[in-house]
Amino acid sequence: MATACYRFLLFVFLALHFTAFEADDNHQAKVHVISTLPKDGGQMSLTCLPENSDPGFGGGVSAGVVYSWSVDNNLKYRCQSFWKNQFALWVVFEPERDANHGEVFWLVRQDAFFLSWDNSTWVEKYTWETE
């Protein structure tokens, strides 16, 4: 009898644990920024943060590196990037546009920033600016 009770409690605990885990995942998406900038151009500086929130995060992204992180599906995330003498301000995650996709991919090239939800079909969204 005690063994059956322990099994039942274990089952309930695991069911609640995995249900809570899945609920948290439903509010998250994964963003990937893929740098295809030339290696001899140095690192791109990338700083991103949720709209109306601090602190942000970021750092240097080298050529050929994929920088990935999880975002809240309900928040808009903006990034600023600097590379050589160029800069860009861009929306890396927008709930209305991206929340239903689960993953968002950005390809950063020397001419522009390209968006994809499948990591194979790309659409140009932003371009680099100069001062």
C-alpha cells in the first residue's frame, strides 16, 4: 500500500513539474544572431535589451559565431550594433512578428541584417548606417 502511495505521489510531482516546465517554455523563444562579417573586419559590438527595461546584455561577436539567447515572447527586444565605422539599431524580436515561430534567426552581413524563421529563407530587414 505504501509503495502504491509513493508511486502516486511521484507521478503527481513529475506531472506537475513537467507541466510547469512546458508552460514556461511557451513564453520563451530563441533568438540566434549569426555573424558572417569578414574575419579581417574585427568583432561586431552587439547590445540587446527588452523594450523599456534594463539592464541589457551583449558583447563582441566574431565572424562565424552564432550568438543565441532566450527571450520572453511578450516583450520587444531592440539591439544596437557597431562594426568598423557602421552602426545599426534594430528590433531583434517583435512579439507580433516572431512569437509564433519559436526561433528567430538573424544573419548579419556587411551590407544588411536578414531575418529568417527557418534558418534558410532570408528577408532583408535592416541596413548598416554610417555617421
